[in-house]
Amino acid sequence: MSPDKNEVIKELFQAILGLKNSQELSRFCYDLLSTHEIKEIAYRYQVAKLLKAKIPYCKIEAETGLSSATIAKISHDFKKGAG
């Protein structure tokens, strides 16, 4: 039987919380994720910060190089998210 997906996610978050510093976090991420996945997470985080600061899509697009469609997708996820 496969583990409950929510439990697996909780376990991942607990593992991240157990890391001692940014160096450990960096090693952890590079062990689990591809460079592309890490960049995608970083871009999503950057866009979320800009959206939270009420920066218009056109400025976010110019600053990040991401398409307005990608920014809209992140905005939608950000608005419905728990963060």
C-alpha cells in the first residue's frame, strides 16, 4: 500500500524544518530536485513576492522575463493557496 500523499508532504516539510542552515537546505534541494525545478520554484517565489507587493503584471513580466500567462497561473495559485 502506498503512503498517503498528505503524509508524504508533511514528512517532506518536517525534513525541511529539521535542516540547520541554508547550506543544508541547498544540499537537500539539489539532492531532491533538478536545477530546472529549483529555478522554477525560485521564479514562482519571486513572482509571488511581487504580486503580494501589488506590482502590475507588465512590470513583473519585464522584471522576470516570464510570460503574462505564467504570471497569471502563479497569481491564481497564490490567491487560492494557504500561504
